[in-house]
Amino acid sequence: MIIPLHSRLTENEERELMEIVAEFNVKLQPIHGTERSIYAILGDETSSEMIKRIEGLHYIDRIDRIQAPFKLMAKESKLSQHKVSIGKRIIPGEFCVIAGPCTIDPNNPNFFIETALAVKEAGADMIRGGVWKPRTSPHSFQGDARSLDILLEARRQTGLPINTEVMDFEQARICVDAGVDCLQIGARSALNYRLLQEVGRITKGTEIRVLLKRGMHMGPVSEFILAGEYIVAQGNPNIMLCPRGTMPPLEGYRNHPDESITPLLKEKTWAPVVVDPSHSVGKAIYVPHAALAAAAYGADGILIESHCQPKKGVGDDPKQAVTPDVLAMIIREGRQIHGILQKLNKVSQGA
């Protein structure tokens, strides 16, 4: 991890640095944060000659070596102070809420607009809505590209940023070109490294956030963090890690709720953790419990499905979307729990 003397290298300095590392068959990846930039060495960084040449440059402060398998996502990296904005909230630090229907019905756009306005009123910071949907059965509704215009209209009417899932390169590029604020990488794509790299590459240098869900069969916490490393390594540090339940399911729940891994993630990485309680439990009646549990475990926010008329929704909405009234209570109580936890952490750190 190369730390420049000033907040950012000039073009000539960056070019010289790239020429040096190229001699040793490694690459240089600039990571531009809100306050300063760092430059990651990708490849074999053990060459003492390369390190000495870099350290000898007058515009380099130092080189930090990270022992964890994830160099950029590690809590010790110089991205440790990086923050992600969700609407007017900054995470880590505040408690953010991303809410809206599972799937946008292109034949009933008013349902989505009505819900978007309602979840804003409930206190949400970002609107979620599925344009394209991964489905187990090829006969189920797969989404519709026309829904993107509805999602953009919801942003115009609410003034809130928007989030939607992408499953391939084409969908990612369409959303980037349309100015979508947050790209969601779903559980089925969580280990599609080519997609993760492409999303990181095309969002580099933008304000676009990437919400990465944990794979349904994902194993160790480090594997989840390394998946995020693929995105950050391409130049976009605006990433959020999203536990969403794993397989095999716990009897009665859609998945095995995994919000409890939040402290383990935060111990290893600086990246914000935004939990999805809706897919974890799969039933609206259980969602408030999982959402508040996520806040108690220290999550920086929740991604939650909400619909003004769940029974008339499509996708998962009829079974797991909460109404805006319930959402408002979850948001209020979740932020209160988050505040209590922050106070407890300060007392613990001072002890």
C-alpha cells in the first residue's frame, strides 16, 4: 500500500510510479477516497529493490504492508477512514435505511411511486427497487428493463438516491449510464469475480455505491470480504457488505439469519455493514425482529423490503415486504438501538 506525501499524485508522478512497478511485473491501482488517495500494489510485492526505489521517490511518504489476504478492505489499510454517503447519512457513523419493493411492476408504476413516497415519509434514506430479478424458475417474472424509468421517476419525485440489482455486464452498464446511485450485487452473483471486477471498473471515479450481498453458500467471513476486495481493487471504495442469510435454512425461516457476523466483519474491515433482514427470514412478521437484531449487532444500516400494498406486489413482496407504517417503527427503534450501542462502545473503549 503506497502512501503519497500529499493527498494525491500528479499525473507525472503516477506515471513514473506505474513505470517502476511494471518493471517488476506488478500493477498499480489508484484508490481515490474522499480526503486522500492511496495506491495499491497488485501482485508480488516482495521485491526489496522495487520497495527501495519507490521509497526513494520524493513524493512518497511510506509503504505499508498488510498481512491480511485482503489488502484494501483490511481495517489496517489507509482506507480505514473512508465513509459512504447514503442520502444525507454517512456510514459508518449513522444508521441508514434502504427500503422499497422487491420488484418494480412495469404494468403498475403507481404502486412503486406510491410506495417510494411512503418509505421516504417513514424515514428511509434510499429507495430500493428490482428492475431485473434472479429467479430459481425460468417461468417466474424476471423483471423488465422498462422498470428502470419508473425507478428514476421515483428518485425525481422523492429526491432520494436509488438502488437496484444488476446480474451481468450489460445491466451494470445500463444502470451506470442512467445514473443509478447504488448497484446491488445479489447473493447468486456474490462470487462472480468477473462481474465484481467489471462493476468496480466501470464505477471507478464515480460516486456510485456498490452493495454486495453475502452468497447463500458463502463460507468464512474472509471469503465475503475478499469478494468485496475485487470491487475496491478496481478503484471504487464505495462498498457496503450485506449479510442476507445463508443456506441451509433454519426451519421456519427462508434462510439462516446471519446478522450476527456483523461484529466479525467490523473487526476485520472498515467497510460499512448493511444487513438485509427481509431475505434472511422471508416472512414479514419476522422482519422487524431481524432488523432490530441487526442494529443490536452493530450494523450500519438495513436493506428492507417494503410495499404500500404487499399483497398486490410482485416477486417476494406478498410474503416478506412490511408496510410503510411498520417500516417507520423499525427505523425509529433501529436508530435508537444504534445510538445506544454507540454509547456502549465508547464506554467499552474508554475502560
